[in-house]
Amino acid sequence: MQELRLPTAEEAPAGRSAPAYEVPDKHTVLGTPLLGPYPEGHDIADFALGCFWGAERRFWQLPGGIWTTLSGFQGGFTPHPVDDEIRTGLTGHAETVRVVFDPAKISYERLLRLFWESHDPTQGFRQGYDVGTHVRSILFTHSPAQQRAAEQSREMYQQALTAAGYGRITTTILPAELHPFYPAGAQHQQYLAGNPSGYCGLGGTGVELSTPFGTNRGASRPTGVAATSEVTDE
């Protein structure tokens, strides 16, 4: 069983200088390019919240504003890692979903709400039955504005979780520019679109991030509407 600690750079496999996987050209559900080019005016956001199969589906199911999503690995040391290396825990990567979105139609704050409500961010190196450093909770930010929003949302969600009897959030917030995103292979991209009954280990706490963020269209949900009302894993 993988030791539950983050590796050091010295422990990490050397990796490789080029991508190890072929990545499909198009998103199988949205029909948009996975690797770009992305439309002008669109933003990128990266979320690690456990197994990326179910996490990616939750983001592509959001109504309006999502251009594309793809599964990958981020936050580790090994360049262009492969599955076998990641499963050892020695690369340091987390399973991550990259979301490309139109901020005029859906806000980053709305994506943050989905992130927090879709998993238990207090579990450390675990999400439900999934155990390991690769399923830890991380927000990778692409701008100072994303950094501020991520930090504010973490503080607000901690207050909600504490009131509900949960412990401390273990989610880290890291600058994406220092942590390259490596797309996963074709077998992982939009996995649950081709395997709708496939495994998904995601499970939220049932605690809502109730204070609205932002003013962009699609950013907020009315108070009292359950977190699962818009997006399901069924």
C-alpha cells in the first residue's frame, strides 16, 4: 500500500521530455478541442478533488459557459508521468481536471462552489474508498484574482463545515504556473461519457457553500437549493 506522505523531488522518477500519451483532439461530449487553441477571452481553472473520472463529468455537465474539460496530473515532480509511476505515489501528482470556461457566462466562483460541494476536502490523502496522495484536494490558480477567490472560498467553506461538525480542510492552493498540467491518456478523457456506469468515487459532504460569489451569469444558486440539484453522477 502506498505510504501516505508526499514524496521529495529526489524520490520522484525522472520522467521524460515529451508526452507519454496520445490525447484525443476533441471532447467526446462537448465536441471542442481538448488541447486548444481555446477561444479568446476564455479562462483556465484546475481542480484536484479525487478520482478525475467523476470530477471531470461534474464540470462538463454545468449548464452554460464550459468550453472544454480534460483529465490530467498536476502538482508533482516527474515530467510527463505515466499511470504506473503515479500509482506509486512517488511522482507527487494529483488527479486533476482542467476546465476552460467563458467568464462572461459562468464565473470562477461558480466553479469553486462545485469543487467544494463535490468532495470532502477534510480527508487528506483520501476520497472515500480512494486512498493515496494522487487523490488529495488542491486548487491550482492561474491569476491573482483566482488566488483570492480560492482563499476566500476555502475560509467560507471551513466555517460551513465546522458548523456541520467536520474537521479542518486539507485542501492546498498552489499557483498553476509552478505546477505544470500533464494531460492523461485517451482512456481517461471523458471516461464516464463512454462508460456511464463506470466507477466514480466522488462524494460530497452535503454541506453547501451558501454565500454567493460574484455577479456573473450562472455564478450563483439560490439559497436553499441542494448542491446536487444541477449536476449528478447518475
